[in-house]
Amino acid sequence: MTSLDVPLHELRRELRTWIAENAPEGLADLIDWRLRADLPGSVASLQSEQELARAQEHPLFLEWERRNRDARLVCPAWPEEYGGRGWEAPQMTILDEEFSRAGLPRIDRVQGESMVGPSIILHGTDEQKAYYLPRIISGEHRYCQGFSEPGSGSDLASAKTRGIVHDDHVTISGQKVWTSRFATANMIFVLCRTDPAAAKHRGLSYVITEFTPGSNGIQARPIRQITGAEEFAEVFFDGTVAPLSGVIGGLGNGWRVVQSTLGFERAAAGRATTMLLQARERELDQLIAFARRTGRHRDPAVRRDLAWAKTQVTIMRSSWLRTVAEVAAGKNPGPQMSTWKLAWSEYHLRLGAIALDIAGPGAMVRPQGPGYTVDQWQDVFLAAHSGTIYAGTSEVQRNIIGENSLGLPREPKFQEGGRT
């Protein structure tokens, strides 16, 4: 498992053997890892962040983590010289499939692995690579993202969070929002304006610092979602001190680093597709079983809806496997990649409605319990709405498909006083 030259069928066999020989007995029972999906709006029988964190502190998990590190299966898409294997989409797809097949977790450093690390590899100094990259692989550094701001929408270049440069540090003041993974992070990468006199894109810097809510001028306020979960937070910086050595790409070059980071995020979303598909398939299997338990599977309308859902999941899997095959053959992915996000998010929105229809009138009532609670299918219905918004709204995705893939005329723009 050391080279891209290894045939994919042989890699699958080697991974399956390695997992069988190295998985600690009892780890699969510690938590149902297959129900865990690290994307918002995914299968809703998610374990809480607290429960997941507790499981990850268990000796069985720690031993599994160590064995994965020793086998260089942590951050395997990174280049070999930085501790990875240089694997691409086909190899990562097989890795995720085999871990899921075994019911075991892949050791995923999430934003550190998919966004921060690759940005440091591309833009960081040798000293920054030597300091930050090993700490991501080891799990010592766990990242959250400080990009979005209130009032800025998707216009990251309009960031107002200020960074005042001193001799050996930057003092950060401002506000960020929609910060995911804030509850488990101890590091944050922040886009801040270090040169207010420079042009919009040129006065920004990309700064890494410790994330310590309650100290160093950092406050995090969880944002309650309609599901009752608190997966995001708004973060306030008030004179937060960040080391100058944590500026990636140099002062004033943050926009260039951000573009790389967002590119890596999109690539990571592609690599996460296998996990998302697995989550959708398991979720549908659970819904079919639920329909059988309640007797709703005898209803012709329910059978029609479930058949539609099965067809959509099958089409999505076939489309993704086609994309993986194209990448393995050295080709650029076809236009199906443009439709992927729209397809799964709109599918999930309708599936949530189908699930509540199967659940019947009782789905209108939340289960009794402390705090704000929803059941599995209520959660799917509510969370699915966010999938049509984040990472590009469905409306924007349709514009992209129409203009870039189909070659249709650009959508007319309107401004005050009439059409432009």
C-alpha cells in the first residue's frame, strides 16, 4: 500500500486484509461508526459530538488510531514526504468503502487534513510544514474554520475582522459565524484584514492560532439549528493574540491561500462522496425497514416513493463510480460532477418528506425529553433543507449547470431601474 502503481483490486485486497488483522476486537461495538456522517444534513441517527468524543478517548479507539498512523492511513491523500501516501480519488474511495464494510472508523483529521494541511504544504515555509503537519496527523491539532462573517454572505474578500501586526504576533478583533466543529477544535484558521489601506483582496492574511474559547479574547456562542443541534457557532475575537509564525503564505497574501483552501475543500467534498453515498444507502435501508415495521409498505403510494428513492441512490452511485473511473484513467471528470451536489441535496429534501409521510401524523409531534429533541426522521426532514443551501444553493447550482455545462445564455441580471 505504498504506491499509486498498485492495481486497485490489489489495494482493496491489501486493505481488507490489513483491517482484519489490525482492528481491535470490540471497536465496532463501541459506537455504530457506520451511522456517523461528517456532513451537515446527512443521516440523522448521528451520535452527539460529546458521545463521539468520549468514544474517541476509549483505549480501543486510541489503539486503532495508533495502528492507522503507523500504517500511514491518516491523511493518506497528502504527499509521501509529508506523511501521506499521495492517494487520489480512486484509492480514497476504496479506503472509505473497506472501512465502512468493516463497520470501523477511518481516522479523519477533517479540516486539518482536507483544508489546512494541503494549504500549508502548498504555501507554508519549511518551518511551518515541520511544525504544523505532524501535529495534524497525530491529532494534537484539531481545526475549525474562521472565514464567514455576518453581512458578508459568500463574499469572503469583504472580511472585516481586523489583524494588527506587531513584532512577533498579530492581534485579531472581529466576528466569524457558521464555525463548524468548534466544540472539539483547539486550533482555528482565520481570514483577517491586516492592511486596511490595500485593495480589497490584497490586504488579507491567513492566520493560524490556538482556539481557546474563554481565554485569549475568544468567545464562542453556539447557534441552535431547527433540528435542536448546535453544530455551528459564532466566534468573537477581542484582541486575540496569534503568533506571526502562524501566518501562512505571508502577510497580505491571504486571498491566494484562501483560494487554495477552498479548492482543497471542494476536492475533499469529492473524496467524501463515498461516505455520503454509504450514508444515503443505509438511511434508505432504515426507512424501508421502518415502513415494513409500521405496515406502510403495503401502501402503493409509499412503495412508489421508496422505489423512486432507490432509483435515485442507484443513479448517484453509478454516476460517482463513473467519475472515479475517469479519474483513474487520467481523464478530467465529466459534467456529472456539476450536477452531483444538486442531485443529492434535492434527493435528500424529498426523502425527508417521504419519511414523514410514512411516519404519519405522529411525525408532527416532537418526542418527549429534556431540551429540544427530534426523532430520526424529523431530523432528516429538517436537516435536509440545509443541504440545498450550503456549498452553493440549488438555484446557483442550476445557473452553473445551465451556463457552464449546457452553454445556455447567462441569466439576466436586474438592478434598480430595470434590466441590465
